[in-house]
Amino acid sequence: MQQIINFVLRNKTFLVFLLLFGLSLFFTIQSHSYHKSKYIHSSNLVTGGVYQVANGIGQYFNLTNENKALLEENRMLKSIVYNLDLDTVNIQIDSIKLDSAYKFRTAQVFKNSYSHSTNYLTINKGKRDSIKIDYGVITSKGIVGIVENTSQNFSSVLSILNTRSRINAQLKKTNHIGSLVWNTESAEFAQLIDISKFAPLAIGDTIVTGGQSTIFPKGVLIGTVNSYKIDSGGDNYVVNVKLFNDMTNIGHVYVVENLQATEIKSLQKPKDD
């Protein structure tokens, strides 16, 4: 404490000068609009630079999460590859050929809404990148939505967090099929309806796409059973599904094109007698 007092006494003239200089600057800026505008402009430049640097730092540290997602995806792919034995490969030749029916394109999410009853994402790929309506959109963790509109460079994606969304889904361990919908209550959960009450159902069961549409391949991850109950009709379950994707934090996605969609749709069209 004595050292501080001695420092102030030794430098009292300089400290008084700094105080008076600061006060004079303050009163000058407050009383002259030109000086005030220059000060605000300079301040904005400084804060803008700070925000830019902070945003860059935030993106840098977010690379850790992106890398984790890539590593997890690679882990799953390696698990699939290394669990295939030669007999399985030889037997499943037709199934492997079927996989080539789907083409995947990467895209980045430009905008994402999740707090409304009708939510959408905007991605940075459009007609110029051969993106079309009714293409599926997924991540390495699960489904995201369906392309609804396209412009030259962007596409609008109907999120699974949308009351208009209805996606074919099933229990992974059985062939029981239902529809994935959203009741607007939480961005963490969607609801699987029209599942027979005779289906063997348990908490933690995995829900995947059913493959009965031309949009998503069969078996794309959706989530796990969090809870379930019998619906008002008494014949089916209403299943609360905990989504694998954090729909509030979607950065990069894959757009899925079914190369056989046109052929399948032509067979499904009703024929005139």
C-alpha cells in the first residue's frame, strides 16, 4: 500500500495531466457532433474487428465438433466394411448394386429454423448443382428433411420439425412401418404414428427410414424410442422418438438423389383402363 502511495506522489503531475486530458476529450466529443461521429465510427471499427476475430476463433474451435462428426462417420463406415466377410459380399452382390441407385452431394446449411410450427432449412446448393425437389437431406447422424423448392444457387428444405412433414419410418428390429410426424412440442423429439399395437416395442429401440418412398434409402437413422402409448383409436402406438440429430445445430448435410425414382414413380402411377 505504501508503494502505491509513493508512486502516486512521485507521478502526481503526470496523473493529473492524464485525468484532465481524459475529461477534455470526453467534453469535446459530447459537445461536438463531428468529433462524436468520428469517435463512434472508430469505435465501430474496433468492435467490428473484435467481433470478426471472435467469430473466427469460434469457428476454429467448432472444427473440433466437425472433426468428431467426421471421425464418427468414418468409424461407422469402417465398421460396416470390416464386418463384411467374403461370403456376405458374394451373396449380397445384388444389394450392393442397389446401393449405387443413390447419389450423395454435400451442402452447407445457410439458414435453419426450429422454433416455429413450420420450420425450414436453406442450403447453399441449387439447380446449378443438380438439386431437385423431393431429394432427401441427411447428416451422418440421421435425416434432416426433404428439398421443397430450389433456386439457381440455393434450396429450401422442409425440416422434419414441420407439421407438414410426414416421412416413412420403421422399427429397425422389425418390419413394422409407420409415419414420422412432429407435434411442435420439442425440437429434440418427433413422433412415430400408425405402428401396430402388436409390434414388439421397447424403450431405446432404434427408428430408421422404411425405404417405402423414392426419397430416402431404407435404414437411414432417425432416433430412438423415448416413450410410447396407445392412440385414441386403440389400435396403434404413438411413439415419442428422441432424434439422433440436434436439429438446432445443423451445419453440413448430404443431399440424396434416388437415381431410380423416375422409373419407380412411373410404375406407381395409376393406369387408365
